[in-house]
Amino acid sequence: MTVLGLARVWALVCSAGWGWVVAQTPVSVPEPLSLASAERGKALLLQRQDSGCVLCHQVQGLPAGGALGPSLVGLAERSTKAQARERIADARRFNPQTIMPAYFSTEGLNKVANPYKGQTILTAQGLEDILSYLFLPTTGTP
């Protein structure tokens, strides 16, 4: 990982305020998009410097990930896409002490680097692409 990549991940973690700040207003969860791509989702999951997902989570079909967050292997067996969408969008709604970045919220964040102020980490399309990969049937991956 490059120094710039590490700086971006650090900015993501710091922007979540290490879970100490709870969003004052409910986050707007994007509506599902019909053109989601599991292939693009896989690429996003693998981008340690952009999404950071594999830094903390094990993901089926991807190289070894981290063990800080829960495993995402078999997520479709214990969650719905709608539930996963809400947690990825802003996990603080479910656990105010989480260190998971708020991927689709800009509310209540602290110490956000200037270039990232007012921007969500994921776009609505990126969020749907990741969900598309995470909810692939276990027999096939792109």
C-alpha cells in the first residue's frame, strides 16, 4: 500500500470519529440501482486505499482480509441486501461505538481531510456494486 493509500485509509477511519460521534440526523440510504455490477463491486472491495473493506473484513472469493470486523463470508445467509446497505451506508446507526467508516454519510464526522469534506466515501453506484458482489450466490463469483 502506498503512503497516499495509507493516508486515505487513515482519513476514512478518522472521519468516522472512531465511533464516538453519532450522526445527528438519519443518513439517507440510496435507493437500489438496477445496473449494479458484481465485477465492479469486487474491484472496489479489493481497493484497500479507496474502500478499505478488506483491511477489516474477510470476503468470500478475495485474498485474505482482516479480522477486525465481522466476516462477510456468507453474508446473504444472515442478512438482507437492504440491511447490509444500511450498515455500509452508516454503521453508527446500529453501533455508535463502531470504527467502521460511514461510507455514505457526511453527517457528524470529525477531522475530515479538506479534500474529502462533504464527500461520501462510496457513491450510490459503488455501494450497490459492492452489495452485488457480497450477495452473489456462493457457487459463482466473477
